[in-house]
Amino acid sequence: MKILVVGSGGREHAISWRLAKSGQVDEVICVPGNGGTINEAKCRNINPEDCDYAQGLAGNDAVAQVASFEQVDFAVIGPEDPLCAGIADQLWSVGIPTVGAKSAGAALEGSKDLAKAFMKKYGVAAAASESFTNQALAEEYIKKHGAPIVIKADGLAAGKGVVVAPTVEVALKAVKDFMQDGKLGEAGAKLVIEDYLQGVEISVLAAVSVTKELTQKGKSCIIPFVPARDHKRLNDGAKGPNTGGMGAVAPLSDVSDETMAQFNKDILEPTLKGLEAEGFDYRGFIFFGVMLCKDGPKLLEYNVRLGDPETQAVLPLMDFDFADLCKAIIDEKQTGALKDFSSNMKWKKGFVCAPVAVSGGYPNAYAKGKEITLKKGGENTKVFIAGGQQKNGKLVTSGGRVLAVSAFGSTFDEAFKTAYSAMADVSFDGMFYRKDIGLPGAAESGEL
Ligand code: AMP
Ligand code: GLY
């Protein structure tokens, strides 16, 4: 089998690596891939700009051209932007089965207003909220409501669209930044203003196979993976500015089976009902960003893709063939393949700790082009490259989040020690990483 993976981050390196491990997979085409996938067995990077046959094409058109030219068996889409821009619709329309929601379902990440309306309509447990397109009305609402309060830009904002405001002043400034000063462009023209939730955050990644036909047969489903946790703040103890993710762990020993059962009942099941009732063709992944509050789990957001860096912690725990999972999600014959496959989804007994190394200065300005040196890790460690490119035979930094070191251990302590001892073997100029990924006190709590 030949599979296309779209994206260029650490998540896509992990997806490509995991697919390449399958005995059924002959080649993984990474579009455009990165300095990690280029060195991965069975993987080949293709940048459409370098292809004669894709000249003059951009974005999803260029990807579709590569997919057709390479005659791939199916595609797996990593990031949200191409999904929201309809890449799954486009690839299916040229006969390429695709793991990734079509655009109607992908709007659950593309518009926070739409996502909140969906949560309300289908009774998904979440914070109360109001949406605004009028600045004066938004300001009036905040003054009446008081702080703390959470301001969210409606559109895609690459992680910069949420302000958890401890005071009314901070909330009003966020409204001005987004609505009046257009700091996020169109993404900030509409706002969701949401009640502040206190608790501890978790990420639940899941496989989804929902179509009208499957729903008619009673076979649409969402199958959750083991719960994971991202650590978004820059510094130890969940302090400092927000980032794209400083490390992840899975599974979570502080999350009980009862909590997960409540998550299933209050969040996952109503979500499935909603996807079915809306008649979406949603065959891909979904990510539930969840706050564990005193009165139960509440949904913070949907993402229509796998999490980054959670994927780098969750995929190494899979004790099943990832290519089989993708085929079951696609379920070309619409027989209920994902539901059937779910009993095969066994997880390794143990933990993965995956700290992320970032470029000095990140999440603000940082240097690029610094040479990365790595040692070959042991059997239980794997380095996933995110912001790294191969240049003149050398691996050099090309982004803020440079790589994750994922380590497996039969206990969390073992995974933690293995990860940090492997991290000590990585170096590049300006390298920085948190030293507490997965420790008590390291978790995000939406703290002000
Ligand atoms: P989101 O993109 O909606 O997940 O928001 C980004 C981050 O903001 C989350 O990971 C939380 O840490 C925080 N956050 C979002 N919504 C809330 C809320 N209602 N209460 C407290 N913190 C929140
Ligand atoms: N780790 C959070 C995300 O992928 O959105």
C-alpha cells in the first residue's frame, strides 16, 4: 500500500512513522514532510513546488495532484487548515479515500461559534457562552458578567485566539485587540465569550467513522484512545506564556475510569448523536479538549485532527496496526468497520513521556538554521522532528517547536527518566525544554 500523509510537523512525523511500521505499507508519501520524515524508513518527502506535474497549483489543489500522480491508496490529513478548506471533500471527489473530516464537520474546529452552537444543540457538557459580532454588546456583556471570563476568537488563529482574562480590563483589551484592532484578521471579527472553568485539563483523541449510511445501519461510532495531556505553558509548573505544546504524556494515572465513563456519557455520546443528526461525512480523527471540573468533565473545544504533541505520546502506545485503523475509519464498503475494529484496539501497558525541545526565544522571535545533533536512541525512545529540515545533509532547526523525545516505560517514572536521559543527548544552539512533563503540578489547570 502507498499512503499520503499531509503536513510537516511532529504529529505528521509520528503518523508517518507509525504507518511505515505496518507490514502492509510499502511507501508513505509525506507532503511536504520535514527533516524527520525524510530520514524515516519507507517515507518519501514530496514538495509539490518541486514537481513538474503540479506547477501553478497551490494548497489543496497541489496536494490532490500529488495524490493522483502517485496513485496512493489513501490519504491521512494531519493539520486542521487543509481540512477546514475542504481537502477531504476534494480527495474523495477524485477517488482518493481520506482519513479526515469533510469540510462541514471540520467547521467544528474552524468556527468556535458553530462548535458552541453544536454543543448546546446536542447537550454536550461545556461552559455557558454567548457569541458577539458587535463590540459594544460584547463589552457590555463582560462588564455585566464580571471576571474571570474567557474570550475566544471565532476563527482559526493558530492557538492565539483564546484569552483567559482574570480581570474585566484584560477581557476588554482582548475584545479591542480582536474586534477593533483586527489582531487576528477575520478570525477575530466574531467572538465567543465563555464562562471560566476551573479544573485540570486532558486531551482525548479519538477515531471517528460517521456517515449517513453508517448511521442508518446503527454503525456510526467514535472510539476514544487512551487519555493524554499536553503541557502548553513554556515553563515548569505550568507557568509562563502559552505555546503550541511543551510536551505530552499518556495515559493518565490521575484520571479514573469513572471520569472517563462520565466523559463518554456527557461529551462523547452527545457529540456522536450530533455528528449523526447533522448528516456529516466525518471519517477521521477528533480531539476533545476537556476540563475536569468539580462537577464533571466539560468540553473546552473540538479539534478535527489529532493533537500535537499528544500524538507523539499516544501513537507509540498502540498495540495494533495504525494502517488497519485508518482503513477501518475510511470503511469504503460502509459495513461498520471501525466499530468492528475497536475490539482490536489494544494499548501497550505502560506510559509515554514526550518532552518537546524548542528554539531559544520561542514563543516569541527565535533563530532558525541551527544544527541539531542527535544520538541514536534506545529501543524505547523515538525522536519526532517538528521544526527541523534537512539542509546540505545536515538536520537544522526551522521552527519554534523543534522536536519531541518520546520514551516508553512500564511505569511513568521509567518513561520520564528515559525521556530526559535521551533529551540530554540532543543538542542545538539555544535549545530549551521543560523538565517536569507529566509530574504532579505540571498540568494545565486553566489557572489565571
Ligand atoms: P481552546 O483553544 O478553546 O482549547 O483554549 C485554549 C486554552 O485556553 C485551553 O487549553 C485552556 O487552557 C484555556 N481555556 C479555554 N476555555 C477555557 C475556559 N472556559 N475556562 C478556563 N480556561 C479555558
Ligand atoms: N495540543 C493541543 C492541540 O493539538 O491543539
